[in-house]
Amino acid sequence: MIFADRADAGRQLVARLGHLRNAPVVVLGLARGGVPVAYEIARALAVPLDVIVVRKLGVPFQPELGMGAIGEDGVRVVNDEVVRAAEVSFEEFAAVEARERAELQRRTQLLHADRKRVALSGCTALIVDDGVATGSTAIAACRVARAGGAERVVVAVPVAPEGWERQVGQDADELVCLMMPKPFAAIGQFYEDFSQTTDAQVLACLEAAAHDHLLPAAQTQTDDDPPWPDRDVEVPAGEVHLDGRLVVPGRALGVVAFAHGSGSSRHSPRNRFLAAVLNASGLATLLFDLLTPNEELDRANVFDVALLARRLLAASAWLRGQLTCGKLPLGYFGASTGAAAALWAAAEPDCEVATVVCRSGRLDLAGPRLGEVRAPTLLIVGGEDDLVLGLNERARERLVAENRLVVVPGATHLFEEPGTLQRAAVAARDWFTSRLAPHPIR
């Protein structure tokens, strides 16, 4: 079994965790690589997501081999067997620990600075990582959860070596693992994409999960309203079909089609977070990939704005045929090259889009069409994204439709800085609800 990426591993793990539905569970992702896996599980189980910061103590000449781990609240685990086998001296161990403790403190401050920790008292702590090698980090995480008051501790991972139960089982009440292959060299060998998870991606997952968890309370429906359909869809676009995810809140007031930018997709925690904010305000959303996986291999397609615009128009036509949202007013939410595609599509004479929002938009790529856009347009740009900010300021001079520029202080191109994506989401929500919904939900 090979996982496409960490999100895919998380979705596959969910099938083994059904017995935890409707239980008092808090999902705890190990920072950093375990958090994208944990996000998918928390979303599927509709429970809160938090993060545990644990640092592996790697053997000096082989850092990937863990000789121990340290965690929050002073937790410390030493794998004596590895220390002896690797002949690591006391001084070498101390040097590694000092370096990793500094990094532990930095990440703890970053990931918990503006976010209240989820209470574990009386709950089952479901600890999730992208895999287990020696087990030291998983053991440290279990002890952090115990110290936080967890009544029960479950460890769930996509992959681990044979015998991992003996290492971790003494600190956990239950272990869940999809596969224990032989031979086992490293966790990354079982992933097609095992690229490093960034702090920004961790923060985006946490923000998205917070909104996912609050959705049932935010929709302000009556007991007679139907549940929110949340389904995977295929959008026909000429000779190809594009994968997507459609969410339609009860009594939806409008529908927003997302046009993702370069390197982004419907699985992106950032895109899901933005969609969740709109869903909570009574707006349906369609997240879909404008290119097929094969098309994405050719980078030229990412910048073929005319092609991307045709795909967005095809998705618009498909939405018009859906019983759940076909009669709702339509908006576009574009990012980067997808923002240029949104404006290109909006300039078509027969396009019925009511409004457009562009985040970090490469509006220079839509230059020939800007003067033909009739829909009210909101431009959102990070204050530290100097190049794109200049492109948007120049684009405003060519837009004849109603438009506004919102600059988010401190944000760079991807809105990775804490709180900046949320500010962009609020600006987009307020714009969409005022243009698509006669009586916006707050």
C-alpha cells in the first residue's frame, strides 16, 4: 500500500476509527507531519483538532534514527537500546537534546500562541502521526496527553514497523495501524508525496478544523432543515471530467465556485478553510480542480488563463443543472492564476456571475479582459506581497465594474502568517453575502 500524500493517509485511516464516532474525542496531530493526517480524521469524525509538539532526538550521525524524544510539559523519552547500539556519548546526547529543545520551544510558542488548547479532561485523546519508526515520539505524545488529563489514549498511524506495539503499547490504551510492512526502512518510502510539512500548513489545518467543527452551530437552521449535503462530484468540461467537492448548506443563499491558483487543489486546507467560512454564512461552495492530474504535469497549463476560464465556465454551467443550488446567484472566488481565470470568465458576454473575489490575484494575466468585467469585484492582497499588490493596483485602473481593494497587513502571498488568512476570509465572506444574499447570515 502506498499513500498519495498525508491527506490520503488520513482519509484511509478514518475507516478504522468508526468506533470513535459520537464519543468525546479530541484528535491530536503530531507537529508537523502528523497534522495533515489528523485534520482529515477530525473532519470526518466531526471532533476538535489540536496539535502536540514533540521533537525527535536523532542519532548525531543518522538524524532520521530516533534515540529518544522530548515533548511539551517537560516530557522526555530515551530509547536506551538505540543509544547503546549507536554508541552515543552523554555529551553527544546532551547537545542534540539542547538543540531540539530550543526548536520545541519555538514551535510550541508559534502553534499555541494565539490559540487556546482544547481541553482533554475526560476525553479520549486520539494521537495521529504520519507514521511510526522507533516509537519515541509517539510515546512522548502519549505522555503529553496523559499529563493534559486525557482519560484514554489512542494512537493511530498509517504505517509502522512490526513490533511497534511493544514499544508504544505500554503508554497507549489502543493502537490503530493500517499496515506493518517488511522490510521497513523509513516512513517516507510508503508515500508518493512525503514533502516536508511547514508551520504555515499546520496553522492552516488548525484554522480549517476549527471552522469545520463549528459548522453545525453556525448554520442557524431549524430542526426541519435538511443536513448539509457534502459530496465528491465530477464536473464535465468538454472531453475531461474534473474532480470536485460540493457543499450546500440548508437554505443556501448563493453559491461560490472556487478557481484555485498554481499548485493548489480542492484538498488544500487553506481552500477548505475559506470554503468553511462561506458555508457557515449560508453560502454553498464548489471546490474543484481546474486541471486533470495529467494536465498539471505541464506547467504551461497552469498559466493558460483562457483554458482555466473555460473550465470555470463549464463548472458554472454544471452548477446551473444541480437541483440543490442551480437557481442560486453565483460568485467566483479566484486565487493567483485562478483569479485571472475568474475575471476572464466573468468578462464573457453570456456569463451570469454576480460577483468575483480575487485573493493574491495574478491579474496581469487577465489584462485584455479587465475592461469587459461587469460583475462587482473585490481584490484581497497581502500587505507584504509587494509584487502582486502592485499588479492589483494597476488592474484596478482598468476595471470598469464596481471594485474594492483590501490589503491585509503583515500577509505575504500565501497568507501563511497567523490570523491573516482569517482576515481575508472575513473580507471575502462579507463581500459575497452582501452581493449574493439579500439577508446575510451573521
